[in-house]
Amino acid sequence: MPALDRLYPVLLLVASNVFMTFAWYGHLKYRSAPLPGVILASWGIAFFEYCLMVPANRLGAAFYSAPQLKGMQEVITLLVFAGFSAWYLGQPLKWNHWAGFGLIAVAAWLIFLD
């Protein structure tokens, strides 16, 4: 069961990042929508992100340090965004995007070294 306990925060982080990515970038598909409505819709979507992110960090703090949680969250954010950008926005990442994201992933890996 301890392995699953370590996995729950990761799964919650993935789910929360899906909501946050839609909140931050989903409106780019509808650029003609009025900005005040977009802000309210994004805020509403972000509420669900917080409902997942806060428990993810609370549960994760039992196994991971705050810097480790943040590093993990950044890598998850980039992976979710990469899929979202290609699938939803129709803007697949180019080699330089992947290279930059790879460097961020290496930085996150360094955070986990003792």
C-alpha cells in the first residue's frame, strides 16, 4: 500500500494540471469570446484544479519535500501542456520546445537527488 500512497499525489497532480491547462490556455481556441467571460470561465475551471492540487500537496508532503512536489508538478505540467497543445490547440511542439522541456525535466530530476 505505501507505493500507492506515493502514487496518489502524482495522480492528483496530473488531474489538477488538466484542469489548470484548460483554465489558462483553453480560451485560446475561442479568441473572439469576450475577455470578462473568459476570465470568469477560467476562474471557475481553476476552482476544480485547486480542489485537486491542494490535497495532492497535502498527501504528497508525507513522502516528498516541498521542492520535490514543485519539481514533480512542473514536469507534469509540461507533459499535460504538450498533449493539450497538440491535441486541443492543434499546435504540436517543435524540437526546441522539447529540448527546453527536457532541460526542465533534468532540473526536476536533480531535485530528487539526495
